[in-house]
Amino acid sequence: MHPEQRKRLSRVERLLAGLSRLVEGAERAVWVVAEETYFGATLSPVFAAPYAEEWLFKGIDKVILSSATPPDAEELGIDPATLETVELDSIFSLRRRPFIFLSQSPYMRWDTSSAEKTMQVALMDQCLEAGRLDRKGIYHTHSYDRARDILARSRYARYMTLDRETYEAAPADRPCYWLTPIAEEGVDLPGDACRFAFIPKIPFLRTVDSPVQSARAAADPGDRKALIPGYIDRIAARKVEQEYGRVMRFEGDWGEAIVFDGNWKRLWKMQKEPRRGWSEADKARARLFHRWFEKAWRTEWGTIPKAIKF
């Protein structure tokens, strides 16, 4: 069999296995389909807890979960009273993994104007010109529509692609930028495969028209998890940490992440200044970022940051 045919067959077999698990478990929890105009469709369970025991814990009494961005205990059906948490510092040098917020960035919302989008793309282009035209990097666009919008506005569109295979095949010493909404987790791009990550928008959950939010309400009208103090912000913070994590994969690696969304100011303020009137328990739950991430960012940048290199 030709290698390419074998590769396609393997993909079909994995797809079939995934669909079989979906059919077998569909009666236990509500699932939603989020349509994607470029890649296909994403199927997600509204409640992951019904699957945690079967696919993760498998009847084991004591389990160690290890992650840089762990989910909430409730999401996996774990009683918080039975959970012991240990948080460790990162062994990665802060000099090799800066996280930067560009203070002149516009606020990105559902009604962001075309002029604001153009200004944001201009800022990203300026950051490319500040020493990043000799390397590969990714743009976490959160949608293919936004990816195409950036592609249409950027002066460096000739170096950009929506295709992962094209990006991975590009030489490491030449500019190539992957515009994608699907690289925040499960993607390994070590070393020269990714030297920076641009975050054009803080990935807040859509609380109005999100299919997952709608399905939650239909499945359990009493479920108000989205209203728990800090929940929406905590999920956004976790995704930012995951996006940042694409650029630093091992101790000798180096890379940087830059945010171009003014909403970062509010998210960081939530980390430092919990809302008045919250109980101590609510304040503890509302802590957004882990220690390894918090140490990587300390101030805003009012000027275009120069690229790092080791």
C-alpha cells in the first residue's frame, strides 16, 4: 500500500473509533456540534464528568493528575473535598519565555469596528518587523473567519497560511505564520517550529449564542456554572495559558507570546483585585492564572517589543 494511502486509512480508522465512542456514549450526556467553515465540525460533550470515570479513572481509588493547566475538579466529577492540589514553579527561565501585552491594542469584541481590526493587524505587522521576519510563529485566531480577516489586512499575508501541513513543512529559518483556531492544546511545536505566538483576542466563552451554553441550559435549567464568580474569566485564562504554552516546550527552548487585545487589562485586574463583596472562598476560586504563568508577565509594553533570540 502506498504510504499516503496508508496514512489516509489510518485517519479514517481513528475517525471511525471516535464516532463509535460518540454513539455509545450519546445517551449519557448531551453533545453539541460546533460547525467550522474550514476544518470541518467539532463535537463536544456539554458535561465531561460522565466520561471521566470510564476513560480516565477506570475505578482506581487514588489518581495523580499532572497538568500545567488543570481543569476544575467539578468538570471531571471530582469532589473538591477529596482533592489535594500541589502547585510547582516552572523550571523554565523567565528570560526565555516572556509574555507581553501591547498596551495600545484595541478592545476586541463582537462589534469591533473595521478600523480597530486594521489597527490591530498593523500592530502585529510592526511586531513582525521588529525582528520576527526570520522565524516561524502562530496566530491564535479562535475562528477561521478571523484568520481570513487578518490574512486580508496584513502586509505580510504572503508568509501566512491556514494549513498546518504547509506550516510544518516550511523551513525553520524563513518567515512562515500559521493562522489557526485549533492550536491552543494538543499541538507540539518545539524549538524552531514555533518561536512566537500572537494572541489577537482573549478567548472568552460566548455566553449568549454558544452552542455549549445553550445545550447546558436545555440539559439542566438549574445549572448556573457560568455565573459562578470568575468562571468565564478562569476558562479564558486557562486557554491563554495553553496558547502561551505552544512556544516553550522544553528547558532549552525559547519563545514569546504577545497579546493584542485590550481586554487583557480587565483579565489581569481580576487576578490581582477580586471583586468587592466576594467571600474568601469565591476569591480563591477566582484566581485565574497559575504561578508559573504569572511570573512571566509583569508590565505593559507601550512600544513595539523587539524579538528575543538565544
